[in-house]
Amino acid sequence: MFKKNDFNNNLLEWYQSNKRSLPWRETTDPYKIWLSEVMLQQTQVITVIPYYKKFITKYPLLTDLADADEEALLKDWEGLGYYNRIRNFQAAVKEVSSKYDAKVPDQPDKFFELKGVGPYIGGAVQSIAFNHALAAVDGNVLRVMSRLNQDARDVTKASVQKSIKEEIETLIPLEAGDFNQALMELGATTCTPRAPKCVICPVQEHCEAYSSHSVFDFPVKKKAKRKKEESYNIFFILNDKNEVLLSKQEDNLLKGMYEFPKYDVDTSIENIEEDLNLSLDQPNIHAGSEKHVFTHKVWYMEAYILYTFSPHENFVPLKQVRELPMSKAMQKLFNLIEV
DNA sequence: GAGACGTGGAT
DNA sequence: TATCCAAGTCT
């Protein structure tokens, strides 16, 4: 391992003069810092900024978010993805509200028990908000550390991440929060995946991969699996009152978001009538098709318009559809019939 | 440990 | 077009 003091000094000095101005760096409120970390999971800074601003305006206090309507939260989160994050976060702040008098626990073991708090969020919040000497190991940090040490282990493995976290915790100086943010900032802006700016790197002299011209060999990751492809027919079922059938997704994928009736391509109209308990008039108008790509699967969707005179509790006026939380997949489809 | 879980941007 | 990546966590 490299010289700890030199490394820390170089890194922290670089951070102080190069850190980006980000909205969550303007607060010391642990709730807001925590909120930003939840939003930043697998999500780029540039994407998070407007959502973070909206949330701290609408829910300035931890108790505001704890007491909010879940569907309203989901609507505000719409487009950010990984929708379980906001459900888990609300469950966690509810617990903080009732159990800890609405004060975010500054004891790591208590904080780690909360829903949605894993090794990264726990370390990030406890170090940035309370200066506890815990590492915050994200994708940036894994890349930086693997290059510094020419660490050829597969960084997608939890065991390797844990090992790197422990190694970093032997390095953490008194300014724990700044140190963690400096490491992440270095990865995000300088030690980047494809075009690292080694010539201006503040810790170049400590980097084994740089000295041996092997920066591009790190980090080592196993290849991503091929996405599963699924095909669906989606139906805009309209009645004579300008309403469309829309129901809340109960499955894990996009849970809580609203969707138009969606069936495997081999499902017959008769089966759909039976499933929805209504009768559908022909003709079946093809409204268009869309492809939607998730992290782990691809949806190929064909949209059709159908009419009915049957009553159903899930009809929503067309003008109110956009007030409900909907995934990008469903929004793309809805755009086919309503601009 | 491995797979589920969104979306958008870069190459 | 295909693939990777982005301040990860849960089951």
C-alpha cells in the first residue's frame, strides 16, 4: 500500500479546490444528505439535481416526507427509476420519526438497521453528516482503488467490495466525510472509466496502474448478462365518457406505478374480457409499438385501442392520466394516443 | 452468491 | 446497434 499521509493530503487538497458545487453540499441536515444519497444510487448527479431540489422544497423536514401520501411521493419520484428506493426511504424516515424523535441516528449500528440503508448509504451518511470513520464505497471508489492497487479481483463481488471497504477504513483521516466525497469525486471527474485524466490526477504518484501503463485493465468486472426479451400487447380500453382503464401495478417490477392492461401476446380478447370482467367492442385499432429497455429486460410492446360500454372501477378520465405515477414505458405508450 | 430492480447518457 | 456505466440494496 502507498504512503497514507501523502495520499490523503494530496486527495483532500485537490478536493477542496476542485469539488463541484452540488445542492446537497449546501446543507448539514442529515435528512437531506440521506435523501441525496438515496437518489444517487445508480443514478448520475446531473439526473438527481432537479429531483433533489423538488423534494427538499416539497418535503423540507424529515417529518414532511414521513407523513406524505405514498402515491404523491411516487409521482414526485417518477422518472428517477428504482421506485422501491422512495418506498424504503419513507419507511425508514417513518421509523426515525416515531422511534428516534425524528432525528437521524448518529450511531452507525442503529442507522444501518433502517430500510434501504446498505454499506454505501450507511457509510456515506454517517461520515458526511456525523464524520464517523466509515468508508462509502460506490462504483467510483471501486474503480479508483482497483487502479491504485492494480487490484485484479472482480469488483462486482460483494466479498471484494467488503475487502476494499475495510482497506479504505484504515486510511480514513479525521475529515471522514470529505475524504469519502473526495474519493468519489476523483472517480467521477478524473479517474473516469473510459478516458481517465491521469495527467492531472492528484494521486498519480500513488497509482500502480498508472506506473505500469495498465489503467485501462482496471477495474476487473464480470460481463453483464444478456437481457431477457418479453413481448406484450397493451390495451387502451376507452368508454363513452372519455375515460381509460388504468390500474396500479402490483408486481415487483414498477410496483405502485399505474399501467394500462398488459398481456402476453398470445392472450386472446376473450381471455382479457374475462380477466377484466367487461365486454369489449371491436374493432381492435393498432395504436403503435414501443420498445423499452430496463436494466435486466427488454419489453417489446404493441398498443391497441378498444372500446367498451361495461362499467369498471378503474376507469380514469383521459385528462387525469398524467396526474398518476407512470413508468416511462407506459408514458411512451400513452403518448401514442394523447400528446 | 446471483438475480431483480429504471432510466438516461456516452461510446 | 449493443454495451457499459451511474454516489447500490434487497431477496
